[in-house]
Amino acid sequence: MEMSKYSEQDDMTAKNPLSVIFKHVGSTITVVLKSGEKYTGILSKVDNYMNLLIDEAIEEYGDKTTRYGRVLIRGNNILYIQLNKL
């Protein structure tokens, strides 16, 4: 079986999560925090520290659901981010 060829630059692009997140500004995302809260909304802004500004955010924590106009999530609190296809 032949392995597909890739360049070192392709490898670097695949390993840079910030570049992927920057491409999803304006899209709906879901963010799960280390503390268990889950936020879903439209990614408005992101910075180099992976701080996220989410509009039309919905917070889910346990059985409770709360709607917010805008939330700011500090990057070091993020467990994972789920992105929708572009």
C-alpha cells in the first residue's frame, strides 16, 4: 500500500487549531468548558489566546438552559470546540 505524499507545510497547517477556528468566524459553534458548561452560538471573534466571543449564546449546564446575547469565553477554560462544516 502506497502512502500519500504530504509536505511539511501541510503538516503544520493541520496541527494549527487556531487557523481552523479563525476560518469559522461567523459560523455556529459549540464550546464545552472544563467545568462542564456547554455554549452554542455564533462565533463572533477569536484571538491568539483562543479567547472566544460568541453571539446568541445558549448555555447548557446540567438540566438548566440559559440564553445570553453575548458571552466571552477565556481560552484556558475550554475543554473542546465543536465546529460545523463550512
